Amino acid sequence: MSKPVLLVTRQLPDAVAARAARAFEVRLNQPDVQWAPDEIVTLAQGCDAVLCFSTDRLAAATIAALPGSVRVIATCSVGYDHVDVAAARARGIAVANTPEVLSVATAEIAMLLILMAARRAGEGERLVRSGQWKGWAPMLLLGAQISGKRLGIFGMGRIGRELAKMARGFGMTIHYRNRSRLAAELEMGAVYHDNDASFLAQCDALAMTAPGGAGTAKWLNAERLGMLPRGAIVANAARGSLVDDAALIEALRSGQVGFAGLDVYDGEPHLNQGYLGMENVVLLPHMGSSTTETRAAMGDLCLDAIGSVLAGGTPGNLIG
């Protein structure tokens, strides 16, 4: 009996790739280059499933052009705004994602961004590497201490709640903005806000952990930035589309925002060039889920979902 055919759009960890090869006839992206949507359509001919990533844009037109043999798409990501789920559903194609397994890793990066930005770690690292550091000085790179401060979390899903756990270890008070209030056992003492003004006014540091999509596009705009306490810290480890870049850059220049840490960008890998010359911004290359353990778990969850759908099952990580 022949194996189902699986198209994998980017490189997988060796153990996950080996597992895929045992269960499927696999078409791998060996050079790990970014395929264009039309290339994915071409390479998916005769495939039963597609394992894609957040960098793949599977819009309605791309979904419509996929061969009829494709029965399931699994995206190796929590966010799925890059896949037109409605278009896939209309064609009878199941779509799965990878919730839960990357929450801790991404929350760690969000906490890292807050710490690096507040303590000016990027500036310090550049100073040492440049050979310009002349030794300790009492006023050298004075930053902001986060212990005991107020952390606002925009989007209190799994990642946001993991971040809240970490921040409590620094004695931070947690405030959050969410579509709805969490149950008390999930809040764990965090303060819920049902409007932007009261929420943002409490944010000594603001962490963006909400999903992308039309509902949150450019949520952090000039008006909302103006509601933050002057000198606040902003960290984004979720989606670049959440931030109005021009507005954030202006707030950083004016001092309304003291420091920022970014791991994601609107239109990445391209980013607003205004960030590059700013010393009070930490810039990371979208590495929120980049741990060996997390990437393997994400790949395995995708393979589990694909195998289940092709066998007639309904895995728990199906979208919609």
C-alpha cells in the first residue's frame, strides 16, 4: 500500500523529518528557501497534505488553486491568519495549527524583550563588541527596573498567561486587556480591563501577545500610545501587524515610549527602517518559538493532525 504524499514547505528538525518519512512520501524543501504561493500550488500536485509555516501566505486564491487531492493543511504555528481557513473549509480541506506547545517559549522571548529593553542590554552588548567600553561608570546605561512595576498584557491567551506567571516572579502586578474576562483560576489575581484607556494607563510595560488579523491590525496606534504612562516599555512577540510602526517610532523619539523590544515586524523580514538607528529598541529575528524542544513538538503536532485527518479522524487542534 502506497504512503500518503506530504508536501513540507520549510525545513523540519531531523527527528521530525525522519518520522514524516516513515509515515508519508515526503516532498521536502531541502534548501529551506521561501516558496511563493504559486510554487506551493505546483509542488502540491498529487499531494494529500501540506505542512506549512507562518511565512507561507495561503490566501483564498492559493487555496482555490490547490489540487483536489489535498485534504489537510497543518501550519507549524499557533497563529493562522496566513491561511484563509474559510476558503479551505469551502473546499473541504481541514486546517490544523499547533496551540499550547510554544506558549512557554514565546512567553520567554516576551520576558526577554522586556528585560533587554528596560535594562538597555542591546546597547550594552554593542558597546562591548565595538571596543568602546571604558569600564564601569556610575551613570553608564541607566535603565528601568521592572521589579515591582505594572505589566499590561494585550491578549491573555496561553502565551499571555505564561508571561504573567514569569512576570509575577519579578513582583510585577499584572493587568490585561482581552476579548472577555478570564475565569478567576486563570486570572490568578490579574486585573481585567474592559476598555483601552483604563488598561493602558496602568502599563509601565506593555506586552503584545494577541493574535493577528483584521480585528487587531495596527491596534497600538498613536492614540493608544499616548494613553501609556510616559517612558513606558513596549514589547511585541506576537504579530508585527499589531503595531503602527510609524506611531511607535515617533513615540520612541519623543520619549512617550522609553524603550521597546520587538521580535516580529509588519511585512517581515522587511521592517520599518526607522527602527534601525534607534538605540532604545531591541530587535530580534522572530525567534519566539525557536527552541529545539518547541520546534520538535510543533512538527510532531502537525504530523499527528495530518495523520488523524487522513485516517478519518478529527484531531483536537483543527481550526474552526
